[in-house]
Amino acid sequence: MESSGLIGIEWHVFAVGMFAAVFAGVSKGGFGSGASFAGGSLMALLIPPGMALGIMLPILMVIDAATLRPYWRKWAWNDVRLLAIGSVPGVALGAALYSVVNADVIRFLIGAICLIFVLWQMGVRGGVVKMAERPLPRWCGAFTGSIAGFTSFVSHAGGPPVAIYLLSRGLGKTEYQASTVLLFAVVNVLKFTPYAFLGVFTLHTFWVAMSLAPFALLGAWLGVKAHRVIPERAFFALTHVMLTLTGLKLIWDALS
């Protein structure tokens, strides 16, 4: 297949990467980071899942840097700190698992997380899943932080467990958004060293990520604007369709 001489990947993979970068920027910039892993999951259909994770990490870190300023000090610091501390053992567990399993296990996990995310979102919006009416105890913050650290490591999908805890704390829309921006900026930094040690993040994935960084910044800018004007329902409707198809295909590929 014809590939880009600069970064050494097929053009159709690069095109999907452009979409992944923009989509991640929009999600992290305006919709609580929950669906930012969708584009990376789509990339895992075309390239090895470890490579997809390695490409997406610097992209997500670029978006973190771009979105921190608009939400600076609007976060719930005590809750973010607790979740961040809890994420450390989750990241460690994800690294330990990644070091002993093959690519098909990672494909299956990413696909399963895609489907679980969709089912959880539909359950919340349909009233089947009831969010806590009272603030969850603080130990739940550490526990959900650990889950988020693990799912973020294996698929960049730490949003749902974090949402369960933060939404129970009664945060406003902007305070919730700012808290997720800060939290996942910290978690992505925590993931960087084990990704490099395990060979997930390489010089090759870095150059691919940097070539996609302008699209990530565009998505982050659009996300901040969309946060104020676009209903979440429309954004997540598109996300649900994409994640359902992607998740089913990844699970099929892993099992077959």
C-alpha cells in the first residue's frame, strides 16, 4: 500500500488518525473526556492496538495542554486529587497486564470497553442506571480512580468510572469538565513512562502523533466552543454508533 514517506504509515490510516485526533480534541475540550478514546479505538481496527495507543498518548497530552488554560482553577481540586492518587495502582495494573498478554487480548479489552461505555451511557440517559443522589464516600474516589487508571492505560478510556464519582459530587457542568481535563492530564503523564518502557510509545509513534497534533488542537478549540452551544445528546449519539460498530469489530477480530 502507498504510505507517507515522512511518517511511514498508509494514507488511509493517517486519514483515520486525523479524524481520531479531531474527535479526541472535541471530546476532551467540550464533553468531559468520556468519548475521547473513540478515535483511538477506530485506529486499532487498522493497526496493532499497541501502536494505536502509542500514537494517541502524545495527541491526548497535546490536547490536555491546550484545554487546561480555558478551565484553569475551575476544577474541584479535592476530588481530582483523590482520583489522581487512586489512578496510580490502576496504571500499574494496566502496565503489568500489558506486559504479559498478546495483541488480541488488548483488542478484546478495547472492544469490550467500547460496548460497556455505550451501554452505560444509554442506561444513564434512559434512567435505567441511577446516579447517586447523595455524594459517594471519599473512598469511592480512590476506587474509581484505580478503575479509571486501568481502563485509561489499556484503551485511553477512563471517563465512565470518573463520571460516576464526579457527578455524584454535584458538580456543575463547567466544574465537572475542568476536573476531568486536569485529572486526565495527570493520568496521561503517569502513563508515559510505562508506555515507553513497554514499547507502546516509540520514536515512530511520536512522529505520527506530532503530524496529527494540529488536528488535535483544532478539535480542542472546537470542543471548547461546542461545550457552550452543542447539546451533549447529539454528540454522544454519533459516539454511540461509532463505538458500537468499532467495539463489535475489535471483539470479532480478537476472537477470530
